Amino acid sequence: LHATEHFERVHHVTYAGLRGASFMGRLDIPFVFGPVGGGEHSPWRLRLGYHFSDLVFDTLRDLANLAVRFRLVMRTTFVHAAKVYVTSAETFELIPRRYRDKAEIELAIASDQRSPNRERSKPRTGSFRVIYCGRFVDYKGMFLGLPAFAALLQRACPDARLSMVGDGPRKKSWQRLATRLGIADSVDWLPWQPHEAMDALYEAHDVMLFPSLHDSGGLVVLEALHIGLPVICLKLGGPGVIINSDCGRAIDVAGKSARNVIQEMADALIELSDEKTRSSLADYATERCREFTWHRKIERI
């Protein structure tokens, strides 16, 4: 097809992970690879709360990522690429040093900004409400998030509520954890919601808690910002790229134990339970979301 159409460049966007090689560079025209992710990994100190099967899965994933630096087909991909887009600092680190000058961080997800000037209809009244949305699996980190919420109840907001939206193999485990922590009566477990119902659900809450340990994207983070909902996450993967101190709190986990991370998440929840603090973050959240629209992404790329 190139022989007849004479393309001016080729942009390979169809692989989500850096572990998949591309051969489009062999067309001998400028070749752009990505955005690709998959280099994100949960710190070993934070895996102590994993179930055995998830621990094995993450370990195998780490080994597959390590192989990226040594696979000849991946080196060929990097050699031919004029530009490589990766979704996070962790994926950037997987690229051999000699090719990193070609790489730039750019998320593989974006907001469609359904209503560009969307603002929260009015300040919420009532008890402080926190929401988590996503799969119930270990790497989403709610075995850390639930103890942080328990500390919020104990230290600052005894009437706060947490909505757990989603499903997955760790649901019963997390429910047992909530019971052991003495917070079962403060946690609402909601099934997966239709996409069109999510805006109203976000508006019924004050803060999103999303402590994912390795997420290349984190689309729910953009959805929350779009509504003006501050986000507390870990400074890892896509959420760590999106969230800054103007629209939420990204907890730096480098060198920290699970106890340290839980403590800092609890501190962030307590800080954001203050309406004045939360309002200033909410005001900027929608503006931050605009940095991650498809239009802005296309302009940058």
C-alpha cells in the first residue's frame, strides 16, 4: 500500500503495551510509536497486602517488562522510531537509555470533554463522601485505601461515607477488611454503573480515592476531574501524571512502607474533608481535565 500511496509518516497506535514490538519502522518513513504503557509496577513494599495469585501475576509481569530491554525486536522498534510516546515515568524507564531522547510522556487515554464548560451544579451539603470506582483487584490498592478511610473516620469525620463502585475477585476480601477495621457500616458497595449514570454519582461525592499501584491510564480520574471532583491517588502510572497539587493529592510512595502510605492517604483525606480546601481544588479540577482532552493531545502529538 505504501508503494502506491507514498505515505509521509506512519504512527503505530494499536498496541497498549511497550512489550509489543512494531515493524512499521521498516517502511523507511518517519515512524511514531505509541502512546504505549505497561511499564508501571507496584512497589514491592506495597505488595505485602496482595493475595498469592495476584502476587504471582505481578511478578510475572515484572519479568516480562524486564525482558523489554533485551528483546531484539523491541530494540529494532526503538532504533527505527523517530518518536516514542509512553504513558508514565515508569514506562519511560523501561526504554534503553540510548533511545530515551526519542521518548516523551503522553497518556494513551483522554477526556472527550462532553460538556467543555461543565462545573458542579452546587456545593454538596451533608457528610463528607468519598468514592472509589474500578475493579476490585489487589493492584487497585484499596487494601491500602480502606485503612486510610478508617483513619479518617477515627481522627476527623466519624460520619464520613465511602462508596465502593465496581466488582471483582477481591470484593469479599475487602468487605472482610472493612469489617475488621470496624467501618463496615460506613461503606456502601455499589455494582458497576451505566456510563451515563456516572456524572450524577460523582456529583454526589466530594473526593475520589484511587490508590492504584499500576495503571497506565486511569480514565475514572479524568471523569472525576471533569465533574470538579478532587482526586487522591498514588504518584504512580497515569494517575500520577494527571493529578497535581492544584487538583488533588498524589502520594509519593518511593521508599515508603504500606503503613506510611496509608498514613499519608489518611492525612490527605482529612485535609480534603475541609470544604474550603476542597473547593479550591475543585475549581481547578475541570481546568486540569482540559489538559487531557483529545484535542489537546492531538495538538501536542
